[in-house]
Amino acid sequence: MRKQLINNWQVLTIIALSMLIVWPLFLPGYFTHHDDLQVMRIFEMRKCLEDLQIPCRWVPDMGYGNGFPLFNYYSVLPYYLGAFFSFIFGYLISAKILFLVPLLLGGVSMYLFAKEIFNKEVGLAVGIIYSFAPYRAVDSYVRGAVAESFALAIIPLVFYFFSRLIKEKGYLNFLGATLSLTAFLMSHNIMTLFFLPILLVWILILIFHNNEQSFYSKKNFKFVFLSLILSIGLSSFFLLPAFLEKDLVEIDTLTRFDLNFRVHFISIGQLFERSWGYGASVLGPNDSISFQIGLPLWILSAVSIIWFVLNLTKRKNLLVYTLFYLSFIGSVFMMHNKSAFIWEKISLLHFAQFPWRFLSITIFSGAILSGFALTIFKGRVQKVILFTIIVLTVFLNWGYFKPNSFYPTSDQKKLSGKEWENQQKAAIFDYLPKGAIDPQEAAPDKPIVLSGEVKIENFQKKSNRWEFMAEVNKESKLEMPVFDFPDWEVFIDSKKINHEKSPLLKRVAFSVPEGEHKIKGYLKDTPVRSFANATTLLSLIVLLFLVYGKGRKVFN
């Protein structure tokens, strides 16, 4: 045990220094941030688990109580974890854990990746540079972007395990590559769009750029390819509906007005400014939120060009450097309004909303470029430089990792009264079912009688189903307090009936004949969701066979 601790002192150092960026999460109460819906999303995900709605797609309380298909589209991994934590720690502490995990993981995962390219000592510095990048503080303590924080913490791990798998075909490397990429694909759709092209080019460079100094080989290509396919398969339950069923919701609201990318280009100067704020991104240069890259990262990224010049006559790692240098320069360009013609041409980019989100690629690629810069120095000089850079990085950036303010609250307060109502209404336009409009008041707690005479008893509304008894004195028409969405199905006395959308809010509506009836509704899977679920299940079976069964022989 002692030997292991000594051999991994770099990891322990990163975790120890990370205490400087996670300390606010151990204080009582909660803290202000832009996307204050973490508790609500955990609460809704837990309802899904308790109702055995697995995978979770429809949440019942958001949409101002009408429900909407949040987890059919929105990043699911953090909230599955949060829901599991909530059974032990409650909702508020679980939300803090969701902030804590990526802040701790990011530096460690970047260290693991960087040491594969350089060495442990340089990897330590690179891990700390990445961990203390100001944009990560913006994500956690200003924006409250839990999903993006998870993606940024996981992506270095993906690069690390694929590097290991290309080097050595062991089943542990295969499992690590597959599970880390699966986790990344389930973390954040926009980060998937940003990083997958870089990952694929990285893999191709390692496999096909062979020379006498390279330890990588083409012979492991089949394992890399299988890992990529299985990762996509395992995450299909989320990926396929998210992309193939996007027309079922009002996605235009994700790219209009203040979410239009044209509003959020930034100037080059803003990447250098050390000003800090907790406000918003607005049109023009007067944003009250910081978009700085970080001084040590800027300096080392520039110095890394010297490494490139010194190694032009050598072949080792030149393509690797070029990939990350182009990623760095390209990401900076994509944040500037000169790149608008690209944004206009690629419609999928519109859903990124904020060009400054490319800071994610900037800090990732810049951290690796910093590693190249640090390898210019050798021996004792390198150790002095590494120590200096680590101290400078921590000194300059750790102060950003704190929220604007704290306030006392609890699970009960957060999920009741005005705070509950605010969370029900928040982000209502993001995933509103097609045709539905913004409700001006909370959904009622029982069905609405549009016409006729009905006595309603024992109304129960779960995450993806509802039921009640109806005593109908005259043929009636009812409206459920639930937005319609494919595929809600309605049953009267176990017989499926046709339903329609109510005229205004597009809720589930249907006619009920005279008499006593037991009425139920279920959200069924569409063919796309059923296929996606089956693909995930099949991929899981294949993975288990390969790493735990006789299939492990393929790695021998």
C-alpha cells in the first residue's frame, strides 16, 4: 500500500491541490449559479428510478407540472449518478457531489493522459494546469454547468484509455476505453460534437503514423474499432432518441433570441482579461462573465512552438503536436465573429448556442501544448520550471473557484413553495413538446373536465403513467394535466382508445362514455426508442462476454 502511494504521488498531489477548488462544496447551505436546476433534475430522475422508468425519458413535474421529455434529450449521466446518491445523501448534498466529482476527476484524468505522451512529472503539471483552468471555474461556480463539467473531466480519460488500448490490447484497457467513451457520450451532446472529431484523428495518428520510435501499432486497430462501436451501442438508448427525435420538441427555442450564437462571439482580448464576474454573456464586449484562458496556459501554449521548431527533423509526436496546435488555434478562431460563416453553414453548430463554449477545446488542447513546452527543459532546470508553473497556476487561478454567494436551504425548502414553482417553470422552452405553448399557471393536480359530468377519484400521477377512477353521469371529455408526446397511450377499462391534443396547451385529451371506468395512461416507447434500448442491451451483453466470459480470449 505504501509503495503504491509513493508510486502515485502525482495523483495524490493533484487531489490535495484540488481541495483549493472544491472547498465551497463542503460549506453548509447552497450557492447561487445560473442553471439552478440540479436538485430538480436529480429529484425527477429519482422518481423515474422509483417508478422503474428505465431509461428515464419523461419527467412529470417540470414544464410547470405538465411534464416534458427532459432526459430523452438532456445529458443523463450526471443525473443517474445524482439519483443514486440521493438515496443515501438526499438531494442537496447529491447536487454538491455532482459539482465535486468533475472538479476532482478532471486534473487526475488529464494527468493520466499527459503522462502517456510525456512523463509523470510533466503530466503532473499538465493535470494541474487543466484542473485550475478558469473556464472550469466558470462551468462549476458561475454557470452551474454540471453536464459540461462532467464531459470536460471525462474526455482526457477517453484519450488516455484509447492510447493504452492502441499500445496494449489488454481487456482492462478495452474496458476502460469503452466505458469512458460511453460515459462521455452520455454527458453532454455539444461536447460530443466538439471532441469526437479530435478523438478520431488522434486515434488514426497513433495507429497509422508508425515509425521506429513509436510504440503504437496497427495490429490493435480491430480492438479500437470494436470499442468505438460498443461505446456508441451502449449509449444508444440516449444518443439515438436525442438526435433522431429532436423534431418532436420545439428545438427552435434553443437557438433563438439570447440563445442565438450570433449574440455570443467574443473578442481576442477577452481571452486575456483577468476580470471576473458572475453575470451573463451579452451582445458585444460588455459581458459580465469571464472568458479568459488563463495566463500560464497562454504562455506555455505559445512557448510550445519552440518545441515544434526544435523537433522538425524528428518524426516522433509531430503529428500529435500539430493536432493539438490546430485544435487550439481553431477553437480560438471559432469563438471570434470572423468564424460566423462557418456557424452559418453548419446548422448543427447552432445548438452549441455560445461560441465561447469552444473554450472547452482551448483549455484541453492548450494543456497538452503546455506539456510539449515543458519538455523543452531537461534535468534540474525542468524540475524548477515545473514547480514554478504549478505554483504560478495555483496562485493565479484558485481564487476563481468559489461561488458568488451562499444561502441557507434544505431539501424540503428547495422542493416546496416558491422555490419548487420556480424550478417547475425554469427552462420550460428547452424541451416543450411540438405545438405546446408556455402554460401561464401550474398544471392542476387532477384531470380537467372539458365537457360533461364526471366524478374523479384516486388520481395518481407517476413519472411516466397515471390512473384514476371516473364516475361519468354523461358522456364527457377530459384533459389530463400532461403534455401530449409520442407515444402516450390511454386505456379505459384496459381497452386502448384514441386520444387527441387539447386545443390550447396540447395536453392529452379524450372522451369518456357514461358509466364507471378505470382510466390509465402510459408513455410507451416509439420504434426509435425501442431500437435504441435494444441496441444498448445487446451492446452490454457483448461487452460482458468480451471482458468477463470466454470472449476474453480474443485479448490473448
